[in-house]
Amino acid sequence: MKLVNIMEFIKETNIKNIEGKNFIFGYVEPKFWKYMVFQEGAVADMKNLLVFFTEKQIIFAGLSLAGNFTENISYLDHKDITDFRTKKGLMQTKIIFKYNGAKVIIKTPQVVLTSKWQMTSLQYLKGKNFFV
């Protein structure tokens, strides 16, 4: 999750970079029923992501538990996203939207100790109205 590695990933994948701050770390938690069935084991189903916001797409790049990029990259066109909203909490922001009718909830911490760019990127994206 070092900024240098992220910039290298951007170059390799041809993601249009907007001032180097158009991305945040986020995660998708397992469904509630998985916690009920698998208890602590459900945490293994958590998906860590680097989320890029461009003018035409939201791009999800999968991350391993160690913070390395995986081969999982998803491109969501803005035209297919509805009901986009955010909920800011004390420790994290929830990004909530519908994509092709399915509800997506991405949680993103306000601060990531190992990634000092997280807070700066969140402020940049809010200032540029990417969350509207």
C-alpha cells in the first residue's frame, strides 16, 4: 500500500490518474449470515480494495491481506451506478450505491496507519465532489 507501488500499478493498468489522489483504501465485509455460520472464519471472506474514482468509472483493484495487488480488477461505469451516497462516521466512511440493482457497501477508514495518503485522498475526493 505504499504510494510508490500504487503509482506503478496505475501506470501498468492505464488507469487515468487525477492528481495522484483519486483513490482510497476500502473493504467489503462478508454478509451477516456468514458471520452467523462461520463466526470468526467469516473474516477470511473480507475483500480489501483500492478504489479509484475517475470521471467515467469507479475501479476496484483487489488487495491481498498483505496489501499486494491481486489480479481482480473491476470497472463500474457511472451510468450503471444509482443511489450513490456516503455516510461519514467517526472512524470510517461508508460508500453506498446500487450497481445493476445490487446494493454495494464499501467501508473506508478515515485514517490508515500504514497509508498516510488515505486521509489526504478522502479530503481531495470530497473537495472534487466525487462522492456526489
